[in-house]
Amino acid sequence: MRNKITQKTLSDLEFSTVLEFLSEYCISNLGRKEIGNLSPITNNEILLSELALADEYLSSFANDNRIPNHYFDEITKEIHLLKIEDSFLEGESFIKISSLAESINLLLKFFKQFKDLYSALYQISLKIEYSKTPNIIIQKIISEHGEVKDNASENLKSIRKEINSVRGKIGASFTRALNQYSGSGYLDDIKESVVENQRVLAVQAMHRKKVKGSILGSSKTGSIVFIAPETTLQYARELQNLTYEEHEEVIKILKKLTNDIRPFNEILIGYQHFLVHMDIIGAKAKYALHSHACLPKISKEKKIYLRDSYHPILWEENQKQNRKTVPQTLELNKEQRIIVISGPNAGGKSITLKTIGLLQVMLQSGILIPVHEKSEVSFFDNVLTDIGDHQSIENHLSTYSYRIKNMRNFLKKCNTNTLFLIDEFGTGSDPELGGALAEIFLEEFYEKGAYGIITTHYANLKVLANELEFVKNANMQFDQHSLEPLFNLNIGQAGSSFTFEVAQKNGIPYSLINRAKKKVKKEKIRLDKTIAKLQKERLQLQRKADNLEKEKNKAKESSIDLVNKQEKINDKIDSFQDLYDNNQKMLTYGRKSNEIIHKFFQTKNKKQLQSDFVKWAMIEQDKHEKINKEKIEKEYKKINSQKEKPLSKRERTRLNKELKLQQRIKEEQLKETEKEILPEVKKIRIKKEQIVREKALNIEGYQFQINDKVRLIDGNAKGTIDKIEKNIATINYGIFTAKAKLDQLELVAHSKSLTKRKSKK
């Protein structure tokens, strides 16, 4: 168990404002009330569970398995009545209970179905004792509109049947009376009206004695008298009696139903408690989604690393005014336990300090915080704050008196599990004396091993921070030219207060500023100037470093892009080379096949043909295996040259498999390349053939001769003319012959005799 973080700390950090933001996302009044009571959790196990629940709920917004709606009507009044003997619930109360039980059942089924996805939510759902009995009992008796059903009891069913019958008789008797007296001319033009929820006849005043019944009223002028017919009144009295009996029977049924539900009161309390808890978890997740919050890593070591963090209240205000919120990155660890932030007023020192404190108490209250997801935090037993002016006329306390009492409290509680936050450390008294006392306090906090952040203008505290090993100076960046704050925190160097510069910017005459400077010790001014100069140089270096980092990243991206392009080009070249080698191999195979086939044409020896083909195939197989073996040996040598020990048999087998896989991939790539290139090659071949055909056709007056190589105009097969008879040529295709008209042929190559004749000429 840890010490509780005090209400004063929560007040200093404006924690209640965050709770107000959070409560807006609740769907029930009970949830809003519970949010208002949230405070830092003292049990680590419970705290980690609450953070995990909120984080799981937040994750549901990013996937398809959204958590079902868990809205419910509050049943606090019903739970209270069930504890009182002889009390009974109304029909609407039972509808609330039934709806609440159905919501619970839906959630329990959902978390069971997705227990791997929502393990933390599933674990808390296991604590719920669910019973179907209350819902079954209620649904038998109460309708969906909150009324007792007719079949709730035989007596009620009989009474309601009689009521319906009597209502029918009332309507019929009134209609008869209306027709009777209307025909007699006793009624006014409006004929009827309603008085005290009862239908009445609108009788002319002069005929009122002629109509039997009770006078229930008259018009403002007195010209019309409203009379309820006598027969209708008899039935109305009967209906009144039946209605009373119905009411008594309904109360009897509701009392019995209440007694049947009463034993389940504790279960109903558990239901409502679970749904209120779900409402709070859901509100935390919705607020986290709105404020870009997340669950940082929880460190077992004492440390705080808040990356790109921002103050949630400041962020909300800036959002309304469309202003940018500058995020802060800050780290406290064993090597950097205390940070002393200095710099000009309105530069962001106080808001940085409050940001750290508020985010810490939010996290320790089970609320996700607006930081980068790679941030890292741990829990503290105490968060001590001294922020703002606590002067009190009522208690006769000055600012300094209050702060001294607060420091006494700090000294009592400070230890290695304490985070302290002090704004404007040492102020409220004589600067030199107050500064000296503040220096002693800082040394005490340091010796006790506490973690903390302080803001100050005191030079002696800046010097002390530089001397202590685990204390670091820090400053808020400030633009010296525009004298505008940049709201960026820099660790490692104290900041100048820019006292005279800020005064000058705000319109104080230079002559007065110059007089003020003369009253300050020269050493002090020199120190301030030196610090200001160092800050300026640091800012310039930071900007240069940022620009260099950007250039470095660009160069790295360009280099990666060039490497990728080179790899693609190399892959393309390899693919083309493989395609070329493959085509060359196909050409070689084609020539060899053609040679074997021509040999068969001459010898007609099938066995010889088969023998030649098998012999050739075996030779090619040996060549293929030899090439593969050389490749594998080459890879072995390459790998062995990188290793001290030779490859084992297992490694050789694995490598062999890898090489075969690479070969398969390469073949697939080759096929893809062929798909891309072969259509283009075919187009080029077709163009070449067309050119040859055109050249052949352009020979004027050419007459086909024997041994000319020809083909059909619309065909691809080539043959030789064996003989020509009456414009019909006999063409020899090697395996078969065919006849075709000369005008259907085109020249592929001249015969040898024609070539000889041309050469003689």
C-alpha cells in the first residue's frame, strides 16, 4: 500500500477539471457521479488492472469487434425498495431490472466469445454471478410496456374480461340514448360531449326534464345541459367496481412478483455495479480517443520518460481557439533525478512542471495520458506540489509562511518513492536569504533520493544544479530577436531570465532600463549575458542539427531508393540473360532435332531415330547435372570461405533445398519475363516475314520454277515446287505433297538454277 496523494496536490494540478472532461463521456448519472470521486489508486495490482481495462476498451475502437452498448436505467431506488419488507415494485421498475439483466447477459456472452481479444475485461466479467431466473419471472408477468399481463392470474383475466364487456355495454347504451333523444329533438347540434372523462348528452336546457339521467354540468351560457344517461350510469358504476377489483388484483400480483425477485437483490446490485464500472472504463477510453492518449510502458525501475507529452487542459483550450500545443519531452531517472528549469516568465516553465504532475496523477488514477506510445513511467507513493500563491488573509498566512510550512511537510515525506514539483522555488522572502534556504532544501531532497522538478530564477540554484551529480539544469527556449517564447525544453543548460529584454519589449523606456542595469552588480549582468549568449548559440546549433538530421534522412532515403533501383535493374538483366541463354538452348535443341529427323527421312530407321534421341537426351542430362553440381559446389565454397568449419551433411541438404528453391523461383521469373518479351519477339518476326514477302511479291513478272521454295499466301508451311502443270504446282513439304494454284503462292527463296542464271548474267 502506498501513501495517498493529498487533495491539495490534486487541487494544485487541477485534476478536477480533467474529471469534468472525463464525465462528459459517461452514459449514466451513476457513472458521472463515480467519475467525480476518482482519485489516485493506492493498490498497484488494482491500478494496473484499471489501466489495462481502459487500454483494451480503447483498442475496441480500432477493430471490427466493438463492445456492445451498455446503457442502463438506474435501479438504485428499486434495490432500496427490495430491502424493505412488504414493499412492492411497479411495472416500470421491473422493466428496468429486465433490461439491465439483458445488457449484462449480452456483455458476458460477448466477453466470453472474444476472451482472447479482451482478456482483462473477460476476467472482470467472470466475477459476475448471472441468473436467468429474474428475467424469466418478470417476462411471464410484465409486458414490454410495463403493464401486468392479463394471464398473470386467472382472477385478473376474468376481471379484465368483465371490464371489456361492461365497457361495450356502456358504449351501446349511450348510443341508444343518443339516437333516441336526438330523434326527439331534445339535443343540441353538438349532440354529445365529455365531462370528467365520461360521455354525456348535450341536451337543450328547455328539454332537460325529458331526459332521464344525472346532470353533470352545463355550458357557459346555460343553453346546454350535459346529462349522463341513466342506463349508462348504471354500467359506469359497475365498471368502477371492476376497476377497483382489477387494481387490487394487480397490487397482489406485483407484491408476489416483488417477493419472487427479492432474493436476487444482491445479484442486481452486482449487475448495476458492473455496468457503472463499464461506463467509467468506456468514458476513459472515449476521452483517450479524443485527446490522443495511450497507455505508456510501466517501468519497474523508478523513472519518468514522457515523450511528446502535453497538458490536457491547455490542449483543450488551444483546440477551442485553433492554436497549436507544443509537446514536451522530459525524462527523470537514476542519473537525472532532479531538473532545475530556469528562463523568462511566460516561457512555459510552470506549464511544463504542471504537465508532468498532472499526467502522473492521471495515470495513478487509472486514466490514459496524452503521450507518445514509447513513453515509459513508474508509480510514486507521493506526489508533492508547491504551485501558485497561497497567501491567506483568513489564516494570517503570507506566501512565505505558507511555503515554509509546505517545505516542512516535504522534508518529512521526501524519499526515493517521492515526486516533488515546486514552482518558483525560494520566492516569498529576501532573494539572497530565500535563495540560500532554497539551496539547503534542494540539497536535502537530493540526499533523500527524491525525484522532482523545480522552476526558479535564482542563480545560486542554477550553480548548485550544475555541481550536483544527479541534478540537471534545463531552460525554456526563447527567441532573442522577437523576445517570444518557443515553449521548447532544453536539458543541460540554465536559462537566462531576459529581465531587461522583456521589460523593453513591453514598453519600458530604455533610459529607465539603463538606470536599472547600473544598480545591478556587473558580475550578475555578465553572468546573465553569458547565459543568454550560450542559449542563443545552443538554439542555433539545435536548428543546424535538426537541418543536418533532415538532410541525412533525405540522403539515406535517396541511397536506399538507388540501391532498390539497381537491384531491380540487375534482376532485369539477369532475367534477360536467362531468357537469351534459354532461347539459345532452344535453338540448339531445334537444330539437333532437325538433324536427327532429316537423318530419319533418309534412312527410315525408327530404332535408329529412337536411339539417337535417347543418346542425345542422356548427353544433355549429364550436361545439366554437371552445371547444377558446379553451381552447388560454388555456393558451398562461398559459404565455407565465410565459415571456419566445413558444412555438415544436414547443412548441405538444407543448402541444396534452398538452391533448388532459388532455381524454381528463377525459372518462374524467367517464365514471367518470357510472357513479357516473347509477344514483342513474335511481332518483330512477323514484321520481318512481311518485309520478305513484300520483297518477293515486288519481283515484276516473276514466273515460278521447279525447286523454288514457296508457301501459301495465307499459310506458314514452306515447301519446294516439284512440278508445274497448267498453272497448278505440286509442292513437296517433306512428309507429304500438296497441289495449289500459282496465284495462291508466294516466293520464299529462288531455286538454285535461277540463282546460277542470275550469277552468269
